[in-house]
Amino acid sequence: MATPHIAIAGRAIGPSHPPYIIAEMSANHLGRYEHAVEILERAAEAGADAVKLQTYRADTITIDHDGPGFRIEDGPWAGRTLYQLYEDAQMPWEWHAPLMARGHELGIAVFSSPFDETAVDLLASLGAPAYKIASFEAIDLPLIRYVAQQGKPMIVSTGMASADEIVAAHDAAMTSDGGVALLHCISGYPTPIGQANLRTIPDLARRFPNTVIGLSDHTLGTVAAATAIALGAAIIEKHVTLSRADGGPDAAFSLEPGELRTLVTDCRAAWEALGSPEERMQESEKTSTPFRRSLYAVADIAEGEPFTRENVRSIRPGYGLRPERIADLLGKPARRPIKRGEPIIEAAVAW
């Protein structure tokens, strides 16, 4: 059966291809366009495949209200209202086109998470190469279906979603002609490493065999991402910032550029290390042949003399007959003279 794959801006993504690394800018632009450009440039230098933006306005994602449920009680954004958070974090829409153009110059894809239909319309007008559905929008099936109508690849995060909700989001996204990826996600900011629940990744692959599976990672550091690759993830999404010391809504659980480079290197090395289930000698092992055992003459053997346990032993190096051939060999005559230290080979035995 063919392995699942999608393609974003010509880059094939799936288990048979190197991991696709998405640097999530989120609110780490801090409201400064030059800051956003530098994050994009540093992500490209670190080897990321894409930078993801978030496209919304505070007025389209919530309302300015301080009533019950609208004020955040705990976590990194405690004390603020939803409107205050998103008003500070939103990216001006006029930045999208130049950021996408700069990404094209750098050879790195730039796409976004739209949070309502007006955001989808903006991104469609700019020729966005893909769309990301954020975890909190994974239950907004009308939005998912509207995004799917654009016919581009869709990536859907699954944070907080139940098994049935994941199926519903997946089915809605599958109406897109561009293909779908599901990202296992824990919507904790940050996510304690013990709650990352990475074994969900192979389970998602089993439940959705025709869908690319990945990880949207909110743990600190890079260990979870590389582990996810070993479990079958083909996409890694990770928040990035220029410096956590800069602050900002998402800085505390974001990687700095040097850490992003480590993540890229480790994830691609993890993918390469997976290799193939085929058991065969690798090129790097061939120099280790002297350290295997095989059958050697440990005394001079005359032509016609039988092989015995006194003149043949299983020793290193490994250039003679395999050790399990000793039972067949004993008692057979030598076809020619064999010197002590010579390997016993097929042609030297009168079988």
C-alpha cells in the first residue's frame, strides 16, 4: 500500500520523505513588522521548511467583553480578557503579502491558520500554498469545510479533541482536493513532557491510514519532536521566537533560532535513523568483518587430511565458512594443502 503524502509548494510530505518542519510565528512578532521578517529569515537559516502565521482580528475571534468565560483565569495569559490577548497578538493583515513574498525569496513556504471566513478569503487572494486549522478551531466544521473549498493542502491540529471530534474534523477536511494531515497536539502552554502522549501518533496513523500524521509540539525543548519522528510523525510544528527574553504571549514555550536548528537536525537524523526493516549488512558494517567468527585452520592441514576439532576452529576474523558449518565439515578431507591461519572456504573442502 502506498504511503500517504501531501505536497506544499512542491515539497512532498509523508513518511517516505524527510520531516517537514513548520516554524510557528504566532504572536512572537510583537507587533513589529521588522521583527516578523527577522523570525522568517532566521527560521529559513535554521533549515525549517515553512513559517506559519495566524490570521485573525480580535473582533472576528471574540468580542470585547469582561463577563464570565471571557477573562482568562490561569496559564501564561492569566488575568487578560480574550479580546485583550488577541488584540495584542494579532498580525496586521497588510503584513501577509510581503511576508509571503520574502518567504518565496528565501525558499521557505509561508502559510497561515485562518480563524474565520474573512481570513480564508484574504489568504486565498494571496495564493496561500496551504492552510492550517488550529486545535481550538477543529470543532468549527463550517470553517473547515470553507477552507477545504480552496482546494489546498490542509493541516489540522487535534488538541483537546475527542476521538469523534477528530473523525468529524478529518472528514470535513477530506473534501479538499489538496490532501489532509493531522497533527497530534496537546493544547497546554507549555505541555509537561509527561503529558505529551506521543503514542497517539502511531494510533492516529492506524486509524487514518491514508492521512499524513505529525505533531504540533508545545513541550519545552526538542526531545518530544525527535521522538515523534521515531514514532512515525512526518510533520513537526513548533513555536519560534528570536529570544524568549523579548517576552510576548507565546515566548515562554517557543524555541530560539539556535534551538530550532537543533530540532531540524535532530528530527532529520531521527528520520534517517529509521532506515528500513530489511535485515542486511550496511555499508558501514563491512569494515567490521574481521570481528565476526568463521572457520579457520589452526594447524597446517595436508591435502586429503580430514578436518578435525584439532585443526579447525571457529575464530575471528570472519572470512571463512560460517561457524554453523563445522558439523558438516568435520571428517571431510581437504582438497588441497591449507596453512595455519587460512580461512576454510568451500573450494578447499572435498565435499
